[in-house]
Amino acid sequence: DQDFLALRPLYMRDDSLSAEDVLARIPPDLGGERLTWNGVDLQELKLTGVDLHRALLKRADLDNADLADAKLAGAYLLSATLHKASLQRADLRFASLARAYLREADLTDARMNRCRLNDANLRGAILEKASLARADLRGADLRDARLAEADLTGARLTDAVLTGADLTGARVNDKAWLTKHAALVGDEWQLCKDAAGYVIESKRRRCPTP
């Protein structure tokens, strides 16, 4: 019923709330669908593999939460805080994280295809091997982010900040990518061609033989 799905008691969270309390409120047949948890406080909870797909989590506090392998496809996380959250291998396809605070979050191997991350703070975030194909990163703060071997195919990066970001091995699909984004990434990178397209490498290294 709606009282069950609204999760209103979590708005007045105290230190006794456990991950088990949270998981018990998620309908096993629906996962996050129909859940309205805007503003909920779930910081520091271990929610590995939790199913919150399509849940409404606007301004939710998930700082330091363990969300490894979480199912968050289509979730609405506008302006949510996920400082130092663990999101390794999480499914964030089509999720909305516009203006979210993801500083130093670990998104290694996360699936973020078509994820909306415009104006998000991803400074120092770990995005190694993450799939960001066609993600919206316009205006995102990616300073010092680790994007090694990430898939940036078709990602939108207008007005993003990439100072100090590690782009080693990141995949793109446009041979003119560096020219188009020169103002964002500087002149220390080169494009190398392989069987699948193009990858970004430091100019200090030789391009591998295709």
C-alpha cells in the first residue's frame, strides 16, 4: 500500500536504523518501482545489491553508503549526495543524477549508459572501466576523476571540467574527439586507433599496435 511504499519513517532516521530495516521496506516483486524516498537518509548503510530501480530519491543522503552491485536503473537522484559512496558495478543506466554530489565516489565498472550527470560534482570520483556511453556530463565537475578505460562513446561534455582527470585508455568513437574537447582536456593526450575504434592515451606513451 502507499503507506508501505512511502517509507515516511526513514525521514526521521536515528542511529538505530539498520540496512535490514531499509531492505525490509522494499517490495520484493517491485524493487524500487513506485517508491518515493525523496530526502531519505541512508548514509553509511550497507545496501549491496539493493534493487531501487526507478525509485524517487531526490536529495537523498547516501554519503558513504555501500551500493555495490545496486540496481538503480532509471532512478531519480536529482541533487542527491553520494560522497565517497561505493557504487562498483552498479546499474545506473538512464538514471538522473543531475546536480548530484558524487565527490570521491567509487563507480568502478558501473553501467551508466545514458545517465544524466549534468552539473554533477564528480571531483576525484573513480570511474575506471565505467560505461558512460551517451551519458550527459554537461557542466559536470570531473577534476581529478579517474576515467581510465571508461567508455565515453557519445558522452556529452559541453562545459565539463576535466582538469587533472586520468583519461588513459578511455574509449571514444570520434577521431576528432580531442580536437573538439581540447579546451577541456588540454594537450597532453593523443588518440590511438584499435580494432574497436579510438582510445585516449598520454602523449608520453606510444600507441599500442592495433
